[in-house]
Amino acid sequence: MSTSVQLHGLRFALGTLSVLPVRVSRWDREAARGGMLCAPLVGVVIGGVAAGVGLALLWLGSGALLAAVGSVAVPAVLTRGLHLDGIADTADGLGSGKPAEDALRIMKQSDIGPFGVISLVFVLLGQVAALARAYDDSWARGAVATVVAAVVARLALTLAARAGVPAARPEGLGAAVAGVVPVGGAVGVVVAVLVAAAGIGLLVGSYGPVVAVLVALAASELLLRHCTRRFGGITGDVFGGLAETATTTALVVLSFGA
């Protein structure tokens, strides 16, 4: 992959997965491929900012709970809440019990149904509670948990965009990135993240980061396969659901490690 394509891919990732002021000049499949391969790097940026906010609140004497709230709020702000909206819409679609076409129509509606509300409540409570436990153990474990969760959330998107996973609709983000990542490329990114997680684990004296990445990817993969069967493929909402599922799972695993 040329330097120019890599740059366009990074812009695609930052421009579609965050609110950072990045100009996306290419929307073709090649740029989408590079963007989804770079998705974990967006997690590094968002996770770093979130950890910074949490540590700043701790330094000001806020306590672990408020630091956790601050760290959880940052990704929501930096993604305009799209991932949270995605898991709510996905929950409504799955919970409807209706055929794929009707479920997809429910997911496109602007309002949030009861399944979506329940999902949001438990996801946010779970993330805050788990991260508060990590911050309470030490500032380092809290910061590590924040960054690892943000990275694995975007890594789940890289895997969801691999070849062989279809789009449920002919339009939207799901259609733009469905199947753009070669399986070998997706595996390579997973290995790179696992190596980085192992290195972080050595620094903090815990194998928790590696376990968190593996368990979070397993949970998001289960959701991906279920959504693919129910909806016939992936959508932008499903991507959001996968990201929040991976985030929550990673934080819960790391809270046990703390």
C-alpha cells in the first residue's frame, strides 16, 4: 500500500469514526480499505484523550467514579454518540423479532424503542462501573483500561469489514466498508494489537489487556454473526453495536483484572 493510499485511509478512518476535523477527500473502496485497517489507530487517539480526561479528574480530586464517567463520556462526544445510537438501534432491530426487512426499517427510525433504551442503560452503567473499579485500583490501570477498550472497539470494526461479510443495505456506511478488508490484513491488525496489548501488560504487570482484547473480539464476533444472520449483513448501526459491545466487554474483563 502506497504512502498516498495510507494517508487517504487514515483520513477516512479519522473522518468517519470520529468528529476530528479531518478532510476526507476519497470515498472509494481503496480508501475505505485503508481506513478500516487504520481503525484501531483512531482508538488510540480517542482512548488517549479519554484517559487524559479521567486522569485530570483524578488529579483534581474527583474520585474514581467521576473519573470513570469522564472517560466514558469522551468517546461518546468524539463520535457524536453514533456508536451508542448504533447499539440502541441494533437492539431494537434484534428485539423486534420481525423479518430482516422490517427490522432494518425499525433500525432506521429516528426514535429509540424499549430494547434500545435498556441496552443503553446497561452498556453505560457497565462501562462506568467497570472503569471506576479500574481507576480505584490505580490511575495506571484505569488509563490502560480506557485506551485498550477504545482500541479493541475499533479493531472489532476492522474484523467486521473483512471479506465475506456482506452489507444488509445497498447504501450507508455498512455498504461502503463491507468486505473491503482482506482476511489476511484483518488478521495482521489483530496480531499487531495483541502484541501491543502484551507489551502494555508487561508494563503494568498483568495479562489482562491481552485477555480483554481476545474476549472482547469474541463477544463482538458473536454479535456480528447473529446480526448477519438476522439482517442479511452489516449496517452502520451494527458497526456501532459491535464497537460498544467490544468496549463494554473489555472494560468488564479489565475490571476483574484490577
